[in-house]
Amino acid sequence: MPNVKKTKLPKKQSKSAKSKRSVSLAIDLSNWPLLYKDILKVKNPRHHVAVCCLWTERQVIETLLKDVEYNTVGNLYSGQGINAMIRNIFANPHIRVIILWGAEMSLSGHSLLMLKQKGVDETSRKIVAARGEIEKEIPDDMLEEFRKVVDVVDMRGRQATDFVAKVKELSATPIEPFSAKTRTFPKAGVTVRTMPSEQTGFRVSAPKVAKTWLNLLNEIQKYGRPKHTRYSQDNSLKEILNLTAVITDENPDDIYFPEYLPFTRVELEAYYAEILTSRQIPGVAYNYGKRMRVDLGVDQILAMKELLKTRQDSKKMVATTMDPKRDWNEVNKGDTPCLVMVLGSVQDNKFFFTAHFRSQDMVHGWPRNTFALRKLQKDIADSAGMKMGPLTMITHSAHMYADDFGLVDNLLMEHYEKELGYTPAVHFGFDPRGNVIVEVIKESEAYVWPAFAQKYKTQSIPYAVAKTLPTMPKNTGRLIRATLFEPDSGPAIKIFEGRTAQEVAWQITDWDYILEPGHMMYIGLELQKAEEAIRAGRSYTQDPA
């Protein structure tokens, strides 16, 4: 008989194994992932192990696990992102294990572990002992099922070799899907509302970082335009362009830190190193401090300090983070710095500091960035023995992600009006351009009216003024005067006089003498009361602001 090579026939699969495989193949994954499809790195969607790499770049994980089988790699930048994770897992019940590894920058990994271990508050649905809130559209029984059937393995802080070994270990033994079908939930109830606006060139200001933050969130909530993004559940955000935020009086050594900020003091202290040092966090695309001190071949912060000591009038105190060749090469495949540059200037013996951002997450990123940059401002000012002036943050794309719309609504509802700091007597903020005193004077006492009235010989009287004048009593010999004083009880710097409230008001507004809208409205009311006093032939006294 001829030699015939015998081959082993495969063992018959048990009915149980066949059944499990058929269940797996029956699960429709043609439209998976449901959320963050453009961002998640999917290798084998029917595998049971997924990797949550927190703030570490996904490409780093792909490289480490190039020879290892897994389902998906994805980031988790905040506790709120857990909602998208749950939705994607119920749409793909193959995922039974989540391995946590990577740079923990916002305690989002801690939030996932606390959800697994302790669940949520029954009333608020906030994760117990952590940040993040589970959307009401995810039912309680589904949330409990997630906690029961999905294991979370914490490898944070471990070496990359340990992480890879753990993925290999957990991948070796298959685990069947926890369900034979996909399940989805209604979208979270968020509606993007946009009010008409100038779209670009917004400005907010407050003494403290936290209060300024509420002001700018209010602007974006009202006026932000909807825009597509890869970084939220429904791929949307609200954006305003070129937002300038000015912080006038935050002591970086004794900051105002209200409980409503979206991070803890410990997290903030840990974040300071991102800007104040050149320490590079493994797996994170860039470090602002390293970019400004090391990567571009010169310690730009040290150079700014030296220039501040020797030439305080210099306009060359600039530090940039952008490396054009390197960053343009990463545009379509990685992250590039959001902070573009910082600039310093001296006025009135104070060191003013300005930061330019190409893009910022204004909910979670802006307050961290701002506290840290205020620290950097003080560090530079201290090197020359100078006091600090205001810190100005200029953001080209100032946005908030759809995942945070509900959070911002609640923040503003609970804290915005309280933090305005108004009193029954004064209902507008401090106006850095001055204070206005309104009075009714005799025409014979007029200081600027005779010269102002001369222009009507060559110009038409404004329509509204011309319509009002015939209704005023004749020959009263009285005028309205508004005097602008420097802030903080300073001297008079400008006088406006006229026959009607509008005639005076337009002298003020046409030349932009007042900044605060509330202040403008108050002055307008007082001017109108002064006009009514002239009409009625009675005296006028300005009410307190």
C-alpha cells in the first residue's frame, strides 16, 4: 500500500460550543460602534476584552498590542463618558472585560471603578464617591446588569509590560456574550439651542477663575453654534469663536475654589506640572511645559524671565508651543497642542499675561488651564519682583461637548446668579471705565453744551431727539448732565450735556465710554428720570445703583 500521511480529524465540537458560536455570529455588529465610531480603535468586535486607555493616545495601545487579540481601544476623558461606554457595550455584548491602563488625568478611571463597585445615587444618578452622572435614559436594571456582567481590571500605574501581559492572559480564555441580542437606549434628552449673536469676538471678565468660567459657559450655552465633532456621543458640540476671558484678581497661592468646579484640588495640583514643568507623561501626546522649555531648542520661559528683568518695556516676551513641521504631520493622526502661545507685557509696573488657544473644552479644560497659567504668570512676575496684572485667555474655538450640556444647564441654574454677587443696592458689576453721576443743571451752568449745540448748525438733530423736543416744556432753562468719573472715587474725566435723555445717552454710547451692560441700563434709566423731572418741573436726585 502506498504511504499515506495520516491527518488528525478535528474533534467534533460540542453542541454547547456550537451554540455559543452561533449566538456570537447572530449578533449584528454591522453598525457598531454606535458612538465614537471615528475615534475608537476596533480590532476584533467579537472579542471579549476591551481596553480603556484614559488620556493615553490610542495609537500607543495599538502599537503595544499589535500581536495581541482584543476588541476595542478607547479613551475616557471624563466620568460623563461612561454613558457612551455603557451604550456601546449593550450594543455589543461580546465585551465582558475592560482593562484600565494609561494616563489618569481627570480621575475618569476612578469613576468607572466606583460605578462598578458602588453604583449610583438613587436620586441624582451620580456615581457614588466619584464624578459622573448616568443618563436617565439608561434604565436602572440595565445599569445593574452592566455592573454585574462586565469586569473592570485596574492596571493604572503599572508598567507597559505588565499591561500587555494582562491583556494576553485575559484574552486567552474566551468568554461568551452576556446577551444574545444588541440593546440600545433612547438618546439623552439634550436639545441644542442657539440664540442669534455676533458669532465671534465675545468677552467675559470677573475677578476669579471660577466666576469667569460660569460667565463664559453662559455665553456658549446661549450663543454657541452647533458643530460636528468626533469627541461626543452624538458627534456634536456648541462653539463660539474668539472668546476673550479676563481674570483680574485671582491669587494663585490662595485660589477661590468653589465646590462646583469639575475637579478636585488634588487633581488641579497634579495638573499644574503640565504647564509649570517639562515633565512628560508617558503616552500623552504633548506637555505644554516641555514644549515651551525643551522641545523647540530654547527654554522660552527662562528667556521671558531674563527679558522681563532687563527690558520691561519689551514687546518680545513670547513663548510658543507650536512646532509647525511636527504638528502639521500629526494633524490627521494625532493630537497637537491646544495652547499655541503665551505673551507677557508690563503696564503700570504690573506683569500682564495673555494665552492664545486654538481650541479648548471650556467645561473641563479651560478652568484647569487657567489656574495653571495664572501660576505661571506669578512665577514669571516673581522672577522680576513684579506684581501681576490681569490674565487674559483668548480661545479661537471655545466649545462644550454635547455630553456636558446637561451639566452646564445645572451649573448655571444653581450657581450663576449667586456668583454674580449683586446686592439690592447695586445690580451690575464693577465698570473699569468709570462711574457716572447724573444731575439736572441750569443751562447757564452748562460746561460743554454750548459747543456741542454748535454741531446742529451743520448736522441734523437725531430723529428720536427731534421727536422728543416738541413734547418738552418751553424755556425751562434746564439741561441734563452726566459726568464720568475715574473708578474708585477718581476725578471727573468727561462731561456730557443735553436737553433730553437720548441726547445725552448717545454721546456716551456712540463713543463707547461705558463697558458693563448693566451699568449702561442703569445710566439710561437715570437719564430718563432726569428728563421726566424737567418735564414735571420738579427736582431730580439720582438713585443709588
